[in-house]
Amino acid sequence: MSDTITTPHRLSFTPSRAARELGLKRGELDLAVHLGLIRTVPDEGGGGGTGRRVPRTEIERVRAGEGFPDSLQHRVQVVGTAAGADVMGVPAGRFTRLARLGLVVPVTWYLNRYRAVVWLYLAEELKQVATDERNAALLKARRMPEGPRGLLDVGLDLRPRNWRGRHRGFLLRLAEDPWESAGALAAFLDPVQIAEIVPDPYERSHLNRFRPGPPASGAPGSPASLLAERIMTADDPDEISLLRAELAAALEEARERRPAPRPTGKRPPVPAHPRHVGSPGTEQPERPRQPERSGQPARPGPPERPGQRERSEQPVRPDRPQPPRGLLSRLRRRSRRATTT
């Protein structure tokens, strides 16, 4: 597939193609975008897989810069602990203590094959810290001052928090919508904190669509993924309080600009399960009787079984009157006597 496919993307490049055009590695291009050195636009066509593209005009602007490409590569150069210590002219142990105190701020990190966090720093920033006279006591003193040394003894390590603050600035710089800004802030809070701030499930689901994950992680649920989530999630009370306040303010703006979508139709209430017909305690509705129509005989009932009625109850034919009781027997006796004589 071409990197400069169809309209409206024919005037922009995917990040991979833009990195080649500028002589950078893909990670260096991402860092340059985060630092604000290269401008990107949303990828509305779905190409590139990152959701951002680099306009051709931006490529031309960066190329026209003084000292390109060395100047650009110098600004995105990152170093680890050992190389950073060489840049600042201090031992590696002193450099680590300075990073834990927050004097130098990591710009990114990754997990090595032992799942240990490797912090990376901008070489240009380290040079600026090393040449600042206000840091001479921490850099050149044979023994670190008592105050900072006490903080290190109790386990102070500001590297994760300082990286989160820097990365939050990167994400907010890329946000072009109030919901994207709210999602960038929510990325550094755990789900419990977010549920307290956003109790509406539809609003929370919409917010999670704009909530980016850690920049480096493995498969979901893997040790590397869990470690990346722990680094991404704020754990300092002051940091959490600040994020909650900023997220609440961003949500107010997002609601005013464009409320979160929610279902428009309402489901009819589901009736309770009816009891079985004929069960005890169930009243059966009386069936309405059909009115008899004039001129039509009534519907006959079910046939009766033989012998069901008593003989005395059988109807008497009105055209055949019955003789008095005992008359038939007297007439039979008289007829027998007449025949014998």
C-alpha cells in the first residue's frame, strides 16, 4: 500500500514514511512529535495504524531548518544511565541519585529482557543541567548534601512521577478535543479513581475511548503489561489530587461542548413471571358469556349418559292420559273369570 494514498491524505505521510523522509528512526520521530518539533494531523482515513500523519508541508519545513539533519537528530538523542553520566561528567551512581531526586527528568523508558525499567534522558537536557552553576553542589561535591541524602535514604524516587508529568504534557499537546484532553488525564488514574469522578457508566465508557495506554507494554495480563500499567498510574497523593481536579475540569468542558452519547430509546418494563394457570392462590378471570342471538337456538350441552335421569323424572306425553291407579288390574281379573265360565 502506498504511504501517500488517496485524497485527503495525498499531502501527508504515515509516521514510518515521514521518519524515512527525515532520516530518523521511528522512535525518534515519535519523540520529536512529543517534544513539539514536528506537527502531525489526525489520520481520518485509518492508515498508518497510529491515528496521526505528518503533512508534506511539515516535512519540507523541517528539512529547510538550519543544520538539517544533524540538528534534528541531536535534539532527539536519548541516553541511558551510563551514557548520561558521561555527558554530565559524574559517576553512574551519582547520576542515578540525581535522577531519583528529580534533577534530571527521563523522557521515555523501556523494559529490557529481564523486565527491568531502563530510563532514557535527552542528552541535550543533561548538558544544560551540567552547565548550570546552581547544580554545582550536587554535581561536584564529594559528598551529597545532608538534605537530599536523607530523602534518598527513605526511598525517594521521582523518576516515575516526573516521567508521568512529562508524558501527560505530550498527550495534552496532541489532544484536539475536550474528550481527548480528559482521556489523556484519565490515563494516569486507576479505574477506581475514574469511577468516583465519572459515576455515569455511559460517560465513563465514552471517556475510556480516549484513554491511551502505556507507551510500552506486552500482552494484556503479562508481567510486562502489569509493570507498564504500574508506571503509568499515579501513586503519590499530591499527584492524584492534582489529576482528579484537572480531570473534573476537563470533563465539565467536554460535557458542555459535546455530551457523551447514550441510548435514546427506552426498553419496556419486563413483567414479572406469571404463576401457572390453575395453581393455588391464582384467581382465574371469568370468561365473558356470549349473548344469545335472537332467532338462533341455544347451543346444545354435552350428551347425557344412559340411565342418568330417574324414570319418574321423564317427561309425560300430554296426548295420552294415564288411567286411574288399580283399574288395569281389576279389568284383567274380570276377563280371566269370563273365559273360565
